Amino acid sequence: MAYKVDHEYDYLFKIVLIGDSGVGKSNILSRFTRNEFCLESKSTIGVEFATRTLQVEGKTVKAQIWDTAGQERYRAITSAYYRGAVGALLVYDITKRQTFDNVLRWLRELRDHADSNIVIMMAGNKSDLNHLRAVSTEDAQSLAESEGLSFMETSALEAFNIEKAFQTVLLDIYQIIRKKALAAQESASGTGVPQGTTINVNNMSDNANKKPCCST
Amino acid sequence: MWGAPAEPADSYYEVRPECTDVPVTKFKIKPGKTLSVRKWQTSFAPDGQLDIGKTLNRIHRGGIHPTIRGEVWEFLLGCFDPKSTYEEREQLRQQRREQYQKWKNDCREIFPVVGSGQFITAPVITEDGGDGPNSTEIVQELINRGPLDKKIIDWLLLLHQIGLDVKRTDRSLVFYEKQENLSKLWDILAVYAWIDTDVGYCQGMSDLCSPMIILLDDEADSFWCFERLMRRLRGNFRCTESSVGVETQLSHLAAVTQVIDPKLHQHLETLGGGDYLFAVRMLMVLFRREFSFCDSLYLWEV
């Protein structure tokens, strides 16, 4: 298996950042991983990465976040991009209606290429620009409900809900994986799992759908 | 002068004072090494033929003095043959300027924002060639005239993406505080997308085009330098449904690394980076994002 190199974490989760060009994906990433916001941020070319290690339910989780170019034609590299992703932050810009309308296209993209169990959080970014709002919170909420997504409005500039959005995604992933691991162990041993057992997702061979990231 | 101290070059590409996290430039103008104005001027024969060998030697040793970068680059990029005369070059330059103007006029006729000093960042047309929520009167009028040609639709679909990127290109530089420079960048990329229908516009191209605008005063001259650069690089930006052009270079990089440094390759594989996706940006914009503006120009010319 991959991760012999670094044993400083219990879990490694790959999360992809997707959404139209210019909605603020890269600044969400820099806010979350380095607590930085860059007014002079540049367009993303291809794929860029960053990680942050944090605690989820007492476990050390390393979030490996893949940030992509918003332009559609870069989607051709998608298979590698979505491979092994267990979470996705689907970002739109609350001041640009079109970026919200395209959420459905991004969802289709996710459903075509990513694992069916992927945890998806829709993020309405740039909430600090409320005076320019073009997408109501209600509209977004109802879309999120009908598509079965979590939803939050965020602001990378004001550091609003960025932490919370990622925490929520990571917790959801963790819980899914834990449930699966418990189920797997239960069916394997026929008994319940004693409390406090450490479960290594990387060794869950019967959990083929939830590949750890980058296990190429 | 020999022995004179090296001069920093950052002042030639002024950074906005509020931008503090830009990379520091390592390039320095080194007397006796960097191609100087004087050396450059004496490299020409009376009729204008250039002794390119001697010049290249100099450039290789110490780069080009920022004040002459533009004119030297026209030769480096192949816009002009070093063996040509002043007169021939002037003729060619005029022809090219006219050609650019003609293309720009064609674009302008379809979409008058081109050449207006403005640019757009929101889509003006839907993928099936209908008018979207942001369509301007211009586009509506265009659509009313009858169904649009696919070439026109494809081009119009790129314009807002170009705008979104133009706004974000080298914006730490004072140069891009001026709206006219932003719209120049947008115009050139729009015209390029119009004539190179295979590539159109792909994110990253604005990073490649930006230096040309800074180095050359005339918009058409900048365009032709960019066009020359794209001849070498456009393969990376060509996309199909299932691939991006740069993947070819990525696989070459993987193959080369595997041979010259198998341990490194193995390590990357172990980390899950065996597809070398991390190098996409380096290859597509030729390390522009890894170095300061000035250093990347130095890297390109050397």
C-alpha cells in the first residue's frame, strides 16, 4: 500500500474542490490549509494540491485537497482527478447566478467520474459580498435538499464557514468509513467490535469502493 | 563596466507596494555578462544583419538587459530572421501589423467589445448559441440575424473565460493597474482564439501572453511574439474529450525521470504522484508561477 512514508495520521482523505472558474476555490483552499487569503490570486492551471492535518473525533486526519482549474476543457484529466476522492466541495459564487446554475453540471460530472459514496458539500462562496447577491440562500438550500447535498454559505475572505465546511465533510467521511469498517469486521468475525479498535481504512480490502487516495 | 556591481532588475517590473508575498527576484543585471544595450546595438551590420551567435552567447551567460528585452525577444522567438535587413524587417512588421488589425476588425465586427478598451467576464452566449442571462444587446442582435456559425459560437463562449483570467494575470504588477493594459491582454487573447480555432483559449495562456505586452509597446508586435511562442507550446493546450495536450509531455517527463533517477520516480509513485500531474503547471506556463516575473523571463531567454 501507499502511505508507508508518513505515519503521522490515522486517515488520509482526498477531497476535490470543483466549481466554475473564478468562484474562489483556490482561496478556499489557502484559507483552510494556510489561513491565508490572497487578493492577487491567479487562475489555477491544471491541478494544485495542499494538505492539512486535523483532528476528527479524536483521530488524526490528513486532508489532501485537490484544487482544479475551473475551465471545462481541463476536465479531460478528470479520471486521475476524481480517483480515490472521498469528498468534494462544490463551490459557486453567490454573486454570479451562472455559477450556481452550473452546479447541476458539476454534480453530473461527479456522479459520472467519482465514487458513488463521495460526500458532497455545496458551498456558496463570497458571502461577504451580500450586497451583490444573485443567488438566494433559500434557492441554494432547496437545491441542496433535492440533490442530497450538505450546504453552507462561505467566505474565504472573512474566513467564514470555511473551517466548518471542511470539518463537516471530513466528519461525514469519517462516519461513513467507520460504519463500513464496523460492518466489515462484524460480518468477518460474527461478533461486535470491541470499543477502541483502531481501524485502518487502507487495509479494508473488502471495501473496494472507498479506495484511499492516490493508490495508483 | 567590468567589475562594476550587479544591478537588481526588479524596478523594471514594478510590483504594487501592497503586494508583499511575491517571490524575490534573483536575476541581476551583470556588467560584462548581461546583454547590454551597447553590445546589442553593435551586433548589427550596417544593413541590419544580426550576429546572432555572439548575442546568444551573451544571453546565455547573463540574460538580457530589461530595456531591450522586447526587441531581442522578437529574434529569439523567431519573428525575424537574424539575416534579414532593417528594411526587410520593417516591411514585415508593417505587413504583420496590418494582418493583426484585419483580424481584430473581424472580431470586432462580431463582438464590438474587442478593441473597445473594455472586456467581459460573464458568459454572453449559451452553448447552443442562444442568448443567456448576461447576453448583451450586441449578442442578441447577432442571434436575431439568424443561427450563428459554430466557429462564432465557440469563440464567443471563450471570451468571458479570457476576461476572468486577464483580471487575475500578474496583477501584483503596477503595469496591470491600467485598464488599457488589461484590455490589451484580453484583445490579443481574443484575436488569437479567433485564428487558432484548434486551441482557442485555455487557462494558462494569459500567463504566457502577459510578458509580451509588457515587453513590447505595440499591440500587434506583442501579438506576433505571442503567436510565435504558441507555435512551440500550443500542443500542450490542445484538448480533446479525453485528453489535454500536456499529457504527452507528462509522460515524457515520467519516462525520462524513470531512466535518469529511478529512485525519485519510485518515490513519486509511492506517494501517488506517478502520473506527474504536479508538473502540469510548470510545463504549461514554463515555470512562470514558480519564479518572480523577472526571473521567469530570464529563464525563458536563457
